[in-house]
Amino acid sequence: MPKNHLKTQKAPRTWPIKRKNTKFISRPNPSAHSLELSLPLVIVLRDLLKKAKTNKEVKNILHNQDIFVNGKNRNNNKFSMGLMDVLSIKKENEHYIMLINSQNKLYLHPISKKSSLQKTSKIKDKKIGKNGIIQLNTLDGRTILIKKSDGKPGDSVVLSIPSQELLRTLKLEKGAKVLLFKGKHVGKIVLLESVRNGIIIFKHNSKKFETKKDCAMVVDESLLK
């Protein structure tokens, strides 16, 4: 079987698919998103949103140039849509953000048109280039060049889409709201208490817990509405 397919039984457990219906399923095109935290558009449109019943119908929808991911038109049914990516169906004026739930399954959460114009990305690393230009590299593969930024690895940036202009930085610090996208508490948005040695301490239902910093992303809850 070609490499652009996966055995359904071996697909990531985060994929919200029926595993007994077919032997193979489409693999998303290579991207900065991990396979576990992304889905090909064919699954997004057919299985999650129920906009089509077959792969052929999905291709027809994409051919009409009505599907936008992070503000850019996408017409490849295997395009990789990942965690915190924003999907817009312009003709129907529908907008969604990809999140993960407490069952460790990716899903699409409806948002407003206003929220769909911004994208949250987690800073992976930070470098200083020529002439003091700061380079922020994000978990979803973006490279942001800017003259001044107090952002550091672990923080998040909010970008306008599709222009990619940096609007603001969300600091990984006490009082921040963070989305847990891996680990025992996956899918929860919690209040950050402190960060030390790569571990975050957070509060949920008046109780304190901890997890690895790599499992969390700072978010602006207003962009999830």
C-alpha cells in the first residue's frame, strides 16, 4: 500500500475515527505538526464535520476553493491540519479551531469570525540573528522575525492570519491559562500556579497538580469562543 495511507488500526489514538470500517486511511502530508496532533483535511471534512461522505466529495468541496486553514485557501485533501489551527468555510460562514478533549481525541470547536482571524502558536525556541533580529520558532513550524520580543520558549504568540503579524505574547507564568494537550490531564484548560525545572504546577477544581511544561500551551480563552 502506498505510503500516503496508514493502516486504520495503527492510526494515532488521538484520531477520532471508526477503526473497524476500513483497512486503510489517508495519511496527512508531512508538516511541522506531529502525526498525533494533526489530521488530513479529508478526515476533518468527512468524519468530523460531516460535510461529505466520500473522498471524492471532499475533493469537490476543496476544488471550489471554499476551505481556508489559518487564513489560506487549501485544496489538498491530505493537507495537515493540527492542534490550534483555524478552519474557515467561507461560503457557510463557519469557523472552527482544532482542540483535543479529555478523551485524548482531536476535535473541532466552533468559534466566531473575529476569533478566526487570530492564531495561537507555542514558542519552541528563540534565536538572535544578524543586526539583532529576533527569530522565534514555533511548535507548528512558523518562523517569526521581529526586532523586539520578550517571548521565550514555552510562551505562546498570537498572530493575525493570514498576515502572520505578531499581535501579542502570552507568557507562561502564574495566572496564565494553559491547554494541556498531552498527559494525564489532557484536554483541560487550567490555571497556572508556577513553573520550575521544566514542570508546571496548575490548579484544577481547587486542587493542585503538576505535569511537564512540554505538555502545555498558554492560550487566550477569548479566542476559543
